[in-house]
Amino acid sequence: MQIHLPKSEDVTVDSIVLSDNHHDEKKPVVLMVGWAGANPKHIDKYIKIYNDEGYRVVSLCPPCYHYSIPNSRVGFYISPLFRAVDSKAGDFRSFSQCPIVIHSFSMNGVRGLISFWKWTEAEEKPELRGRIKGIIFDSAPSRPYGKQDATAMVISTPPIDALERWISEQTRISMLTWFLNLRATLQIPLLAVVPFLRSFMSIYYYLQTHITLPRDQLYLYSKADTMIKAKHVEKFINKQKEKGNSVTAIDFVDSDHVAHIRTHPEEYRSACLNFVRHIEATFQ
């Protein structure tokens, strides 16, 4: 995990100094959870959006994607920010009063959010969820299909050294796609008969059923996305509207998965900043 300070050098949480307290401690902080296979360099352009406007950013790229419901491990790594403590991970005491806005990328970001929920359940600290005042979903949430899940798993997981020479990345994707499609074929009839089981087998339905999202939500997606289906994002959006949440949704139409900022940089930047400024004005 890494902390990014406005107009200052980036520092790892191991070297963060509490004396960097000239920043407005009540100004929202953006928690950025990266997509499968992302590394810190991939999300620098997103961090710059917020840092240039004086917002602090904490970023985390969970290393390995999996189709199953996550455990609390990633949530444990995120928790020092929410607890605002001086922990082994770093000193987060200067974050004690700021609203938290989550900027989540793809379904790997969704897994990070679910993992944090699991951690608060395990530690009996559900009140920490209330620190999340807004959430931005980039290219999510959706119900991935076999090939999409397989691709995310392979690109985020290093190959076994002994087999790398004989099994290519594409072969690994094909093998996993076959397995995941078989799994889906067996599951679909069961889930149609017993709908409540969906949330135990699908990240998408777990998020919809078990996670109470903040009222303010921003969705950035595209019908041209080759990794997820826009129709699932739109169904999720409609469910959130039915719950009375304040939802803003932007369909970029022609941009690919987590590539909206590359295709529509100004529109993307404006949408994110307007959202965070709204949170800042609401909770000051």
C-alpha cells in the first residue's frame, strides 16, 4: 500500500512521517483499489487527478484475482487507514477525520471492498464502514463470464517456473475458461431454482446483497468493454437507485476495460473531481 501526497514526493506507508500534517485533515482521501494485474505505475495517472487538486490518495493493487468470494486478507491491509492508527503498516493518524472515497477498478477492486467488509465482520468493527462516504466504480460491477475471469486470473498470477516453457499464457487461459464455463453450466440450473445461493457463489451478487454501499455513487463504464457486460452494470445501477441512493452513471460508449481515462481524459477527470468535491462539500 502506498500514500500519495499532493505536491510532495510519494512515500510508502513504511516511511510516512506524521509531521506531514500541513494538509487539510478533513479533506476527503481517495482509497484507490487497482484492477487485476495492475501495478503502481498503471494507476499514476489516476492518482495525479486527485493530487493535482490537493487530495491525498492511498493506493493498493491486490496482486491476484480469483472468481470466488474473497476472505478478509486484503481488508486487513486496508484497515489501518480506516482505524487511523499508527500501525506496522504505517502511521495513519492524520487520516482520522477525513471522509473516505473509494475509487475501485474492475472486479478486483470489488473484491477488495468485499474483503474489507469481511474484515470488519471478523473484527466486529462494522462502524468503520461508515467512514466510506462515496464510491467510484470504474468498469464494474458485472458478472464476468468464463473467459473474462480466466484472463484476469492468469494475468494477475505468475506462471509456475517449471511449466512456463511448456504451457503458454494463452493455454492457461483456455484451460481455465473451460473449467469456469463447466462450473457455470452446473451452477446456473441450481441458482435458478434456489436464488438465495447466488450471493454465496458470485462476487456480483454478494456485493448486491451483502454490502451496504454509501449513498453517493459514481459509475464509469462502457458498452464497448470487452471484459464485462454493460448490461450487468446497468442492472446494478438500477438496484441502487431503487434503494434510494444518489447515483451518477457515465457510459463512455467506445472505450475498453479500465481505459476510459485514455479515450476520454477530460470527461473522466471532470467526473471524478466533481464527485469528490461533492463529497467534500457534503461532509465538511
